[in-house]
Amino acid sequence: MGSRAPELELPQFKGRPGWEFTDISALDLASYERALADDGAAAQAPLFSLPEPALPDGVLVTTIEEATSDPRFGSLLSAQDDVFVALNDAGPRNGAFVYVPRGVTVAQPISLTAVQSRTGTLVNRRTLIVLEEGASAEVWEQFLSASEDVDGVFNVVTELAVGANAHLRYVCGQSLSERSWIFGAQRARVDRDGSLDWVALGFGSIGGHVRMETQLVGEGADARVTGAYATHGRQHIDFDTTQEHAAPSTTSDLAFRGVLQGRSSAVWKGNIIVDPGAQKTDAFQESRNLLISKRAHADAIPGLEIQANDVRCTHAAAVAQVDPEQLFYLRSRGLREEVAKRLVIEGFLSALVERFEEGPVRDVLGEALERRLGLILDG
């Protein structure tokens, strides 16, 4: 597949489905040297810092090269029609392979970090996470730049294989330099009675496009997807999500929220697909955006493709500015305008944090959002 990379053209703005709102004509891909991430380098803005876990017997956390013999490597994503997956296949690349054997529970989160340390480079990052039947684990992965001046391209391919009755929480965030581009193709496959809790954080980069696709292929499979982004300046964030129900009695719940400052922009395009025979599907998706400047812009585009007749599928989308009545109420209680505005924004994002039970995920997510809000509001 890697040999196809030179043949495939970069997707054209408004010329290819999925790219209608993201213009990458300014990207000169040929000017970037292919290089590996420097996982040992210091990063400008880590999203989280976790202790090294004690791994049970049989659990592997190793390089992506060790995954090439696993039958699931490359089975979820194809480079056939995606130039960025083809670039990733062509290499050089680095990344991680996480394997949890049948029935094994990893009690502490596994942390993965990739740092782009040099400007003018294209980094191909690949991750494969496999949980066999009855396994349980959390994997936290972050993509970072060594400094705010790094001008690079970060190209991510992620495959998540969740076995029958297995349970995976995958937290993935990027806080790249705001001079860098990010492109991602990420797909999860969840088998019978398995569950996936997927968290996505989009804070950095100047532009790009990230696909997040969830396939529920076994009866009783469940997925919850939570996304947050906070932008300023001229940043552009683009998330393209899919929830595919390919088996009966499957459930999915997706919620994305964004806060936009300056002249930044964001796109969320989501699609719920219910395949023939996937009766008793229960699916929901929502995207809500809060514009905190007059020049910020967001597009929220939900979609449904339903080919079964006994389902419940709903969606919601909203783009709004800070409610002046809320500000008036808070200011009438003696708060300064900037304090009142910040409280409204924090309340808007707290709905995402409250999707998680009290514990490390809730704490880390809340802290990451608070730091990012401080940057875009006070910077």
C-alpha cells in the first residue's frame, strides 16, 4: 500500500466528501522531511502526566514494529483511497503496540507520548491497541511539539480492536504547535458485549482533518465518544466522526463541545450508520459550539443513514455565542464581566467533564480544559 502514496493527490477543498470545510491548499507536503517522533524529548504543553503502571503478565506495550505480525495490524484501516494513510504506510514511522491478553485487567492507565521535535518534518505515528476477549485497560496517548515554533506535519493512524466482553478506555489528545498540521485516521472495532470509552482532545495545530470511526460489529457492543476542542487565533479544527452499527442491540453516545476565540474555526461532521439487520440500535450524537468572539466560526453537521426499521437514533447540533442573559444575571450578582464570561464558558464545558465518574479521567480532563481556557482567554 505504501507505494500508492505518490499516486494519490491531496484532497481538494470542496472537491472530495469529508473535506468540504477544510482548505489545505497552503500545505506543501513535499517541503517536509520524513522523520520519526522523538518520544524522549521535552514537550511544550503536555496534556497529562501519568505514573508508569505495573503491567500484568502477558501485557505488551512495545513499538509498532512488533505489531506487524498481528493479524489486526492494518485490518481496520486501508490506504486504498486515503493519501495520509498511504503516507503512513510508506514510512518511516514509529508508534506503539498495546496488547492485553484474554481475561486480563490492567488496573492503571498506560501512557503513550509522541513528540515532534524538529521543524520542517513529517511525522508518521501509528498505534494498534488490541484487547482480547474479557480484557480491560485504559490507554492515554498524546501528540505534542517540542516548542511553539515547530512547523511540521503530524500524521496519525490508529486502530483499536476491542474483543468480546472487553472494555477499553482510550484518551487521545493533541497539543501540537499552532504552526503545525495534523491529519488522523482512527478506527475502532468493538465486538460482542464489548465497550469503548473514547475521549478526544483537540487543542493545538493550525489546521488539518481527523477521522474518528467506531464500528460496533458484535451484538450488545457499546461505544461512548467524547470530544473537546478550544481554539484561538486562526486555528482550524476538523473532526469527522462515524458511529457504525453493524449488529443488533448496539448502543453509541457521542458528544463534542468546542469553544472558539479570535478568528478560529471548527468543523464537526458526524454520521450515524445503521446497517441492514442492526435492529434495536440506540444511537445519539450531539455537537455544541460556543463562540466567544464575533469572528469565530463553527459548523456542526449531523447525519443519519438508517437501513433498519426498529431503531432509535437522534442528534443535536448548536452554534451560539455567550448568552447575554446569563452574563447579566452573573454581573447583577457583583461579578466583573470577564469573570462572569469565564464562568459561563466553564459551565458549558463542564457538561463534558460530568460524563465521567469521579476519578482520574474526570480530574485530568477538567485540568486540561482549564489550562487551555486560561491560554485562549488570558493569552
